Amino acid sequence: MRNHTRARHLSQRAAPFTTTTKATSQAERARRLRFTFQPVLTCLAGSFADVPQDLLKEIQALERLFTIDTAKLKQITDRFQAELDKGLSVEGGSIPMNPTWVMSFPTGYETGTYLALDMGGTNLRVCQITLTEQKSEFDIIQSKYRMPEELKTGEADELWEYIADCLMQFLETHHGDTSKLEKLPLGFTFSYPATQNYVDAGILQRWTKGFDIAGVEGHNVVPMFEAALAARGVPIKLAALINDTTGTLIASAYTDTKMKIGCIFGTGCNAAYMEDCGSIPKLAHLNLPPDTPMAINCEWGAFDNEHQVLLRTPYDITIDKDSPRPGQQAFEKMIAGLYLGEIFRLVMVDLHDNHETHIFANQDISKLRKAYSLDSSFLSAIEEDPYENLSETFELFQNKLDITPSLPELELIRRTAELIGTRAARLSACGVAAISRKKGYNTCHVGADGSVFNKYPNFKARGALALREILDWPEKNDPKEDDPIEILAAEDGSGVGAALIAALTLQRVKDGNMHGILHPENYQ
Ligand code: BGC
């Protein structure tokens, strides 16, 4: 039963918290930072000379736990590549390798006006994107709405109602009277693993990233979403359900034809790439032309759910055990932004409680005991502390946790953050290397987005170094030289990418390619 009072309450909160912005692809492109190989910073704070022996031993033990050497990276990559193949097979494997029915790259000449909805972990973003006549150019207006925390573990109806309210508000703001509006095509970025037998449908395989809403897993989310739109008379027709990685791939390829892989390193982590239908045994029964492209949403967060190759620390095991979906997303739980701060927190609490050193001895660590109280920006701040005496980290601990760390403890804190951040970047590189090798890409660009990629210090450089180690690239003669495979900041996947996918889908239906279309009537 729908709770009207609550739904009304939620709808009142569907107020945009950022004003509408307008940007062009050029402005977006200016944002793109090419990164070149830089020496990776290890232990750049003070030396460990002043660190007492017992703490030093703890640091060394953590280094043994979290360090992944080149040989191990290569072993993980080999297994990763085999698992990608397995995911495409009829029997399937841990990595879902979901076909998405995105069946071409954009040409840059797509045109038209589309809506895009991004149901992210923190925000809900609604955009209107106009792909202009000029090649690879677009205009975008967008509003962001806060995603109330309680919605993530609440009732399914409330989620869809809230989303429909946000969309309606967006249309009212930008189009006035919606009753006269013709239905606008929408690309809905739903960044969770979904089985897509059609581009306009998606059966949620499982919630990830801390979401836990009953009654959605195992069901097609599109009718639930459409019912909420219909109940409010929101003039929108869904053109495509999209994963953020597929959006990232397509948006990046719109402006850079070398882009072959789209990645998200944010609250969650994942990648998409373009496969040929002939190399997807699980689609063989559909008799699609073998050289037709099909974007695959890998859902690589599920890599090694069976724990065959990743070396999990006791902290990783605790994270998994206490998560809403134990046994799922093994790879993601070692890499993604949602978990990095929590891994760090668990290390700190363990060193306080259980080890002879008892860090933060005789201090009240009750704030530190709160699960998920530290996010990855906390680790970023520690790694970014420029001072030899780690004074910013000291203040961070005092202000946020009411803990006063000693200088040796600060050294341990810094090293722990580096170890966790470095492990995440190096593991991420295994996924990129595995897809590149599988596809035989010796050179290409990889478009990446997400808070960890964009904001975590050294993540890019550490990832690039790991890629070099895995793929045995020779030393560079000139440090400015590009790497053969470069991971670059992506274009806006869940905005422009979603609009492009809507455009590509409408166009292919017009051209008579009806594969993977459930509701042809929506594409008239
Ligand atoms: C989801 C993916 C998504 C990734 C990045 C993961 O938790 O399963 O669908 O692409 O997060 O947002």
C-alpha cells in the first residue's frame, strides 16, 4: 500500500539543490585532463625514522597485507580475462557481462533533444540535452536533487514516486505547462546490474552500493518506473535503460574515436566495452549478424566472488560479511569509493583494540567505531596533506573523530591510506588490462569517471603504473610520451551518454533494426 503522507513528504523534498547549468561539449572537454605517467608517491610524509619499533612492525604487516606485486597483478589479469569470456558464455560466470542493446558508436552527427535521468548513489540528476547540428557538440541544462538516504533502504514505491516527482518538477521548470508537452524521449541511467533482454527493459540482478529496497531484485524496473510516471502524467517515454559505464563509453566515443572502454571508479566500480555479437555465445540463439557491435556492461565488481585469486585481508572479509549482500561484488568491495574509507576505519579500530601497539591508547574512539563514518574523501584528505608533520591529518582526526594522534601514529595513518588507495588503483588496472588484452587493443583510450578517479590523489598515476607493469610496456624515453593505453577523464556518461544512446536507439528503430526493442510503439 502506498503511503500518501510519506510520498507527499518526499515530493516536497524533491527540490533541486543546484541551479540549472548550461554547458557545451567544448567546456566539458576543457575539463578533461590528460594524465601522463608520473612517479608514484610512496610514503612521502616524514621518514619512518622516528617511528617506534612496534608501530613500524604494524606498518610492515599492513604493507604485506595490502601490497600487490607485479606477478600477482598479472595472475589477477589472466583470471580476469578468462572470467570475461566465461561471462559471455551460455553457462555464465561471476561477471555478468550484460548485453545492453547499444549497437553502435555515435558518429558525432546525432541530433535532437533528449532527457536523461541519472539515479546515482548520492544525487538524482535530470538533464535535457540537445545534440546540435555541429559535430560532437551539445547543450545541456540540468538540475540535481538530493537522493534521501532513507530511500536507499526504503520501499520501492517511494523510490519511483520520488524519481517521477523530480522529473515532473524539471519539466515544469523548463517547459511550463506540461499538459501540452509532447512526450520526450528519455535515457535512464540505472547503474546497477540488470539483465537486459531489451534496451527498454532491465531485470535488476541485485542491488549494489548499499542499496537494499525490497521487491525490486528479480523484476523489470521499467514498468515500475513507468507506472509512477503515468500516475503523475509525466510526459516522458523511455527510450533506453542504461548503465553508467555504457553511457561513459558512448559519451567519450562521441568526441574521441580512440575510446574503446568506459569505466566508473566512484561509489561503485565497473566497465563497459563494445563486443561483436558473434563473440557472445549466450546471444547465439538470436542469430544476430556476427560483426554487429553490442556494448557489454561487464559488471566487473562481481569479479572473483568465489575468492580464487584476490588476496582479501581480514578487513575485506569484515566489509563483505557486514554488507547487505555478503558474497557479492568481491572486486568492487576492494576498490570502490563506498568501501575505501571503511577499510581504513576497520584497520584503525583493529590496531586500537587488538594489537599490542594499541594506537590512540587511552583515547575515546567511539566516533571512529561508527561504521561507514569515513568516506573516501577522508582518505584523499590524508593523502593530500602536504606537511612533513602531517598537521592537516592531525586536525582531521581531532575535528572529525576527537582523536589526538601522535606523530608516529600519523605516519601509520598516512601509510595505511596510501596502501589502501594504491591497492585500489592497481586492482582497477587489472580490469582495464584484461578487457584490452581480450579485445587485442594494443593502443586505445579508456574513458573514466567517478569520484575516486577524479578526486583521489595519485589514483590515475598508480593505475597507469600498474597497467605498464601488467602489459610489460618498455620504459619511456620521454616522460611526456603517451602510454599505449591511456585512461582519460570521460565525457558526461549519464547525461550526454544517455542522450546519445536514446538518439542511437531511436535512429536504429527508424532504420528497421528492431533487435532488443520491447515496446516499438514508444519509438514512433
Ligand atoms: C554497479 C554498476 C555500476 C557501478 C558504478 C556498481 O555497483 O553494479 O552497475 O556501473 O557500480 O556506478
